[in-house]
Amino acid sequence: MDMQALLQQAQQMQQQLMEAQQQLDEAQVEGTSGGGLVKVTVSGRGSVEEINIDPQAIDTDDADETAQTVADMVLAAIRDAESSVEELQQEKMGPLAEGLGGGMPGGGMPGGGMPGLPGF
């Protein structure tokens, strides 16, 4: 076993991980619902950044019904955005998790994945 090569591989993996995390920090995805009446912008890390509600979603004749409908649409838009975030995270981090699982001696984490990164 060449310890120098192993250390070099670990440094490359660390650099790739840092780059992927930076890309996730800078990324934004959008989720929508109600035919675009509600739009939610979420960071690549999953934080809700912005919520936009089209005034057409508001029915002034029935405030109670409108409030529940808008709440449901906001929730649906957030779930739509979360799904996109999961896909983006898998795209950016998935290959790194695979590399950790098989490329390094003892690299396969019990139960798979990367510690501290849910889903990896």
C-alpha cells in the first residue's frame, strides 16, 4: 500500500467535496404549485430563501378557504423544491459518496453513506 498515493487521493476527494459544497451553497432551485400561483426558491442546501404568491391565488370573498388553499399551495411548492434539491445534491455529492465507499481501504461506512451528510 502506497501511503503517499492514499493521502493524495484523500486530498483530491476533500477538494472535490469542498467544490461540491460550494456549488450547493451558490445554487438555487424553484418549486411551484397551483399552476405557478405559488413559487418557492430554495438554496442548494435546502433553506427556503423566498416565497412568492400571485395575487390571483387570493379569493377575497372567502378568507378562510383562501388561507387554507394558499397554505396548501405553499407546502406543495416547498415539497416540489425539496425534491429538486435532493436531485441536485445527489448530482453533486453522489459521485463523491461512491468514491468514499469503495475507493479507500475501510472506506465503506457502516450502513453506507458519508457521516454528517444525510442521504449519502
